[in-house]
Amino acid sequence: MALSARTTAGGPVVRRRFNRLTQAGGKDRFRRMLAAESKVAGRATSHSPQPAPHRSWKQLVEPVEPFLETVTQQLVSQVHEFDSRILPYARHALDTGGKQLRSVLLALASRACGTGRISPEHVSAAVIIEMVHLATLVHDDVMDEAEIRRGRPTLAAAWGNEIAVLFGDCLFAQAVKLAASFPTPEVCRAVATAVNTVCTGEILQTRHRRQFAASRRDYFRVIEMKTAELFGLSCDLAAFLSGAAEAERAALRRFGMAFGTAYQVYDDCVDLFGTEAFAGKSLGTDLAQGKLTWPVLLVWERGGMADRTRLEHLIRNWQPEHLADVNELLVKHDAFRPSLEVVADYLERARQALQVLPDSPGRAGLFNLADFLAQQTRTLAVGVQ
């Protein structure tokens, strides 16, 4: 599946389906466009059971599509828990942000451990995580001054930063409220801890904007906190709610953290080395906000004083036309290949984490997910060459 599918995730088809759901009180079903977040990376290894390098995203998620449809229904039901006067904000946010990769992870992890069955509790956990993720997107768009997300105006662009920040807070609160409805405090504790971690990661990244030395030191820690944490939470809660053994639960969390880190490094590569048609979004957006991603940090690490000074000047005085100059430095210092090697290394860590799990359809699905990310990385590499 090409990454250009991102541009359809919030398009007219999905909007019509979403409106039909909300108008029908959640009775009708629809399939969310899952392609938006399937920008995945890595390399197949002998640990992968029958790797399928040309597997499509549709084939990958087909076994868990009924689960995803139910999550969507429940997510819409949660929207109606808000005051009716803010329903337009909820509808707009859900329409532009529901990508469900975390739900896919949760479903596959649930099938990989314990009884292998997916319960209503798993659905609730997926809804919680999707709401937390949606809240982070709403807040990110405020901080990044983003006007467009998936081809539509952001909530902040449509209604202002104040409304966007407060509605993001509502989403966080609603997610924690739902987590507190579980009979055990373990779920609520895990969700609250993850929210704290994600927000802390965002704070650290904000503090390190345009600070090359600090970003180089803390880059991987920050993306583990900002991105990988919700991937790890998805796998962890899946295992917990399945009654998995501690070893299986720990292994699945390791998979989620490693896969999420690979995913973010890959996304950072797309922002610099991809094309807008491939990425389905404007490029160079991280640099415009002073966010220093791994390829850029490699240039700074490898460059001499002159190139370091030039790179710092370009980013601290950012203009859109500076992207070409940054790309020139990326090529000069061969930043692309080692960046993709990092993606591959984290995907291998993810695969290794699965070795302790028994053979099952869910385990095979997680291997296939890693292989799909590897497939997307190879596609990006071919485009760059």
C-alpha cells in the first residue's frame, strides 16, 4: 500500500461514513481508512514466519477488521458522551484523526497470547488508546501551528487554539474516565502513566527545538516517549486483558516499543527524503518547527564546523526554500542509508521480542506488520535512488 493513501484518510468517503454513523446513532458500520498510518519499515529475517514482502495493508488487517469496525462504533458512541453543543468539534476531530494502527496492534497482540480471543474489554481498551492518540494530535496541531491534517483544516484552524486545547483536554479526560470503568485499577493506572509519558516527551522535544547537542543525546528517548509509548501500551493492555503470563506481556510491550520507535524514525525519513505524493503531506514540516530528527542529527554529527554552522543557520532561520539546502547536506553526508538501518535494527528488536510467544495467528500477524514496515522502507529507498 502506497503512503499516498494518507491523503484519503480524511477524505469525502470517510466523512460520509462518519456522518452516517453519527446521524444513525452508531447503528451502521463502516471501515475506517487504515492506510493512513501504515508507513512502516524494516527488513525481513529468518525469524519471520513466511514473510510476505508484497503483502497489502488490506490483507494484513483483514483478520481483525470486525474488531476495528466495533472499535469505530464504540468511538462514535463515546463522542455522544460529550455535551451536544461541542459535538461539531468531536466530529471534526474524529474525522481527521482516527487512523487505528494502535487498534490493529492491540487486536493482533490479543490474538498472540492468552486464550487468543478478543473480548469487549479489548474493544474498550482500543477506544481509550485511540482517544488519547486523538487528543495528542489535536494538541500537536496547536503547537505546530498546523492548518491542514489529512487534507482538511485542523480543529485549531477551524475554531481556534483555545477551543482545540480545551477539546484535547476533554478527550484525555474522557479516555481516563472510560479506563476507570474497568473493575481493576490496572488499566486506568497504565493509561494515566502513558498519558504522562507522552506529554513529558512532548515537553522535552519542545525544549530541545533547534538545540543540536541536546537533541542528539535524547532523540531516541523522546520518540520512545512521544510515539512508541502508545504502541507499547496497546500491546501491554492486550496481553493483560488476555490473562497472558508476565513473560508474554513483557515481550509484547517490547515489541510495541521497538515497532513504534521504528515507525517514528521511518516517518522522520519520509519527511525529508520522500515526495509529497508518496507522503501524502507537505515535507519539511519538522524542520519548520525546529524539530531535529535523526537524519538531520546525523549530518550535524558527521559534518565539520562549516557544515554544522550552515545547518544550524538554515534551521534557526527557517524558510521553505531551505529544504533544498538541507537535502544537499543530507546527500553530502550520506544520512539516508544509516537512518534506514536504524529502522531495520528496531524492527529486528521487535521480531526478537516475539520469539518467546507460541505460534499463533496473532503472532504471525505481528511479524507481518513488521515485514510490512520493512516493505514500506524498501519502497522509500527505491524512490530516493
